[in-house]
Amino acid sequence: MYDKITDPENPNSNLKVQKAIEQPDQINHTFLNHFKAKRQLTVEEFVKGILEGNRTVLSQAITLVESSLYEHQTKAQKIIEQCLPHAGKSIRVGITGVPGVGKSTTIEALGNMLTKQQHKLAVLAIDPSSEKTKGSILGDKTRMETLANNPSAFIRPSPSAGSLGGVARKTREIIVLCEAAGYDVIFVETVGVGQSEVAVASMVDFFLLLQLANAGDELQGIKRGIMEMADAISINKADGDNKAPSELAARQYRNALALFPPSSSGWQPQVFTSSAYTLDGIDHIWETISDYVTLTKGNGYFYQRRNEQNLRILSETINYHLTQRFYEDKQIRLRLEQVRKDVLDNRISAYVAAQTLIDEYFSQS
Ligand code: GDP
């Protein structure tokens, strides 16, 4: 039946042992491979995948950045740190305008043009609506369909939750990951309604404002501050009957901008018309951005602005962590509850109460 074999531990013994029946492999390799595929990548695997331009790995890394779980955050920070030396080489462009002005159509037209010129484009979005509504102005429709299927473009919608500050911080980190993955043009899209522009301006090199003819500034919800931030204004939908009014509006904006004080970049903001339908003026948008980059790299403003943005990230991150730790402190949470009552009952002024709590926090051992 079975082969009698010599006991390998005792070869001179007359006792022969029987070789047992070979057992089938205990491990189901199909499942093993499945679990292997499902397991989280290591930091090194993430970094390698990102540097190779692997979009799936890039997407997964962005999901880690967006996660609020502590272990995801720490892992994301390690990935970002290792990607940083490979980042920074792109042109970062902020694009804003009220809903319906044609941001996604313009980005799609511009994006398809850029990828034909061998650029790799990442489109990110900051959407201030998401915090309140949990919905999103920028994400509620099927947007940029042809660009979404373009292998040289990477589109990532706005994270759907979090404060504007939080979303802005994460977007900066996502820019680093996209740059490390080889994207040399980054568009950060936002809705032109206020605060989010300030956040976007603090992370881009160039700011493009899209406007419409025949709509007053109030109607377009564009505040003077946003116009002041713009490096270029394009009057979009300059096609058909709308062409002549768009050119008139461009002249009016040019006159209005001439009254603004000159920027320290040495750049004179440009105003022109474009149509994402006929594609007239789309190439001019990119020419203008390229001219701006040439000028500001030449006079050093480009680098100075990035340095200032970096210092701003430093102080914002310190502020963020200090605030987080303060509010998460058990003792402070208890005291805060009590102090809130005292303030409401007018037993202590809000200023004094705040100072007292902060002193208490920092005097803890
Ligand atoms: P967004 O909300 O700013 O992203 O605007 P969309 O890109 O979604 O465009 C809003 C509407 O305007 C859509 O129906 C577009 O088809 C239309 N649109 C966008 N660009 C143009 C353009 O250049 N000319 C014309 N005539 N319509 C446009």
C-alpha cells in the first residue's frame, strides 16, 4: 500500500515508518489572493504607485487624505512627506465663476486641448456648498464626460464633508500627490460665491474668473474682492448673439480693472472673451496663463508666492492642531461646559472666560 521509508532522524533503526497520506493544501489560494488584493497598501507601495502614475493608487491615497480616521491620517501624512520631493513642478490654476457660467464646459475644452499638447491635467474642486447641504453644487451633475474618459486627465470631485478650512487643507495635500503622479497642470475649481476663492487663491499660481455678459456683478454674485484676485477674466459663452455683448462686457471689465492698484507680481490682469462651444478664445486662456508664468518666474514673484503659501500652510496647520487638541482635552471639555453657562448667566465675560480656559490648558502638566 504505502511505501515504507527509513526514519530520517534514525537511519540505522530497523523500524520503518509509513509515509502519511499527503494532505491537500490548507490554504485556498483564490481567497488568499482576494484578501491580498483587498489589503491596504503599505506607505512604500503607495508612494511607488503614485510615482509610477498609477491612477488607482493615486485615488486610494486621496481617499486616505480625505478620511477622518486617525490611522488613515497618519499614513496619508507619511505618503505626502515622501511625495513632496517629487511635487511642486506643475502650474496650479484656480478657476471660479457662479454656477452655470460654464466652468466645467470650459475646463473640459481647455483640458482636452492641453492633453493633446502632451500635458497631464488634474482637476480638483472646492465646493463651499457641501458643508451645509452635504450635497454639492460642483458634483451634482455628470460633469466633464470626455475629460473623465481621457487617460491624461484625472478628475476628483470635492470631498463631500468638512469645513472649508479642512477641505482647503486636504486639497493642498491632494495637489502634492497629483504632482508626484506626474500631473503638470492642476486646475482647482470653485464656485464664485465668496470665501472659497480666498482659500483657492492661497494654493494656486494663477486665478481665472469666468463671467457672463449681460449680467450685473450683483447678479453674478461676484464681489469686488474676487475681481481683485483674478489674474484673468474671461467672458464666457461669447458665441452666437452673445458675441457682441461679450466683447462689450470685456471692454467694461478692462476699464474697471485699470482702476485697481497694480499687483506686486508685475502682471496686468487680462480680460478677454471665450466660448467653450465654438472653442474661440480657449487657446488664449492657456497662452495668457503661460505668459503669466514666464513673467513671474522671470521676476521671482512665482516662487515668492509659493513660499508665502507654504508659510501660510505652516501657520494654518499649527492653528488647526492647537485648536483640535484644546477642544479634545477632557478637562477642557468639562470646564467649557461649565464656563458656557457662566457666560450665558453673565457671571463672567466671554473674553475673561476664554483667557482663563487657555491659561488652564497651557498650565496643565
Ligand atoms: P458650471 O456650473 O459653471 O460648471 O457651468 P456648465 O459648464 O455646467 O455650463 C452651464 C450651461 O452653460 C450648460 O448648459 C452648458 O452647455 C452651457 N455653456 C457652457 N459653456 C458655454 C459656451 O461657451 N457657450 C454657450 N452658448 N453655452 C455654454
